[in-house]
Amino acid sequence: MGPRTLHYSMKSILGLLARFSALRAFALISVFTVAAPTQALDLNISNWGAIVTIGSGTSTVVGLTENPDGTISLAAEQSGYLSRLGNFTGSFDYLATIDYNTGNTFIGGEGVIRLPAGNLFVSVQIIEVGLDYPRPYTGLLKITKGTGRFAGAHGFFEIKGVDEESPTDGFRLAGLIITTAAK
């Protein structure tokens, strides 16, 4: 008897994943780590979906207020492109706290990312390194809710960029969106 080959169709594998939550979690982690470096992935299993996306954009500070407590209130507008999702615009409000001992700026806030298929509402946590320009930064945008295709969404975006002296800076995004409404 020769070697035995097992063959499973994609449909049967997805059926198994839909039944076992541990396998679903493993599948999401695998999908995110494999797809994120390349382009994007839109995966639908049962009644939920996972969208892995990457992109870039620009952010422009449109309002800046120095507060009496030493923090800085910022308003910013964004625009850019996310793979599999299209062009986006955004509006964010931040509060920046500068630690002059470490040279780091901690930025927190919230905003909305507007896409053709719906909106994503996010909370933002960013750390910017250094007191002099240019200042590299990295952070997390946590999806708190969505509308349209993204109703019931949760997930996150990693954001990376460099804060230049000008009010407009570029950034890169990589994200995972999980929703019951993905198509």
C-alpha cells in the first residue's frame, strides 16, 4: 500500500473552524501574521468575518491648545488608503502629555475612520519618542464600534510614523477588523 494522502476542501476546513472557537482563534492569529506583511485578506467564516488590511495616510493638525495643566489638546484630520477597504478620511481629538524627564510624549484620544462601506470608531494610544524633531511614534488604534459593513466590529490598527515639524505627517497602518457584518 502506497503513502496515504489526506485531502480536505477549503469548505470543510472552514466548517471545522466555524465549530471550534480555539481553532478560530488560531486561524485568526495565523491569518494575521501571514497576510499582514503581504497585502490583505478578507476571510468569512459562518456569521463573522476577519479583514486584515494595511495602508498609509497623512494626518494634519487642525487645532492645538496648550492647557493650564501642561497637556496639549490636538484636533487632526486624516486621509489615506487601506487595502481591501479603499480610501478613508478621519477626524481625531487627542490629549498629549509630554514627559520632559524621558523625552516621550504620550498621546491618547478617540476618533472616527470613514470608509466607503461604513465608519470605524477608535480609541487611540500613541507614544512619541524624543523632544526634538523628527520624532518617531508608534501606537494602537482600538476599534470600539462601527457602522455599515463594520456594524458590531472590533479589532485594532497598529500605527507607525514620524512626527515632523510641519503640521502634516505621514503614517502607516496595519490592522485586523473582526465583525459579524463582513462580506
